Amino acid sequence: EKDYRLADIVIRGLLKYWPVTNCGKEVLFLGELEDVLEATQSEEFQRCMVPLFRQVARSINSSHFQV
């Protein structure tokens, strides 16, 4: 099983290396983010939710149809 206490570290790592110009990689990162969020507890989520939602908002503005 996954250690939910590492969720904050993993999510911040994903955000640090989030692809800016490659939509295909961005779709992959969103998939990985979904997997991590499924195993995340609320305390861990609250620590990283502000930068996470900022990145998701940027991704929503993408013109690529899969993102």
C-alpha cells in the first residue's frame, strides 16, 4: 500500500516539474496526479491544495482538447 503521508511531497514534486509546452506530457501528469490524490488524506491535501489548484486552473485554460 502507498504511504499517504508522502502525498504532499509527491504532489509538490509533480508541480515542480509540470510540463509547460508539451500537452501530451501534461495529460500524463494529470493522470499521475489523479492516482496520488486518490490515496491522499485531507491533512496532506490541505498542505498543497493552493499551489495544486493554481496549476489545475492553468491547465484548464489550455487549448489542447485532452487537457
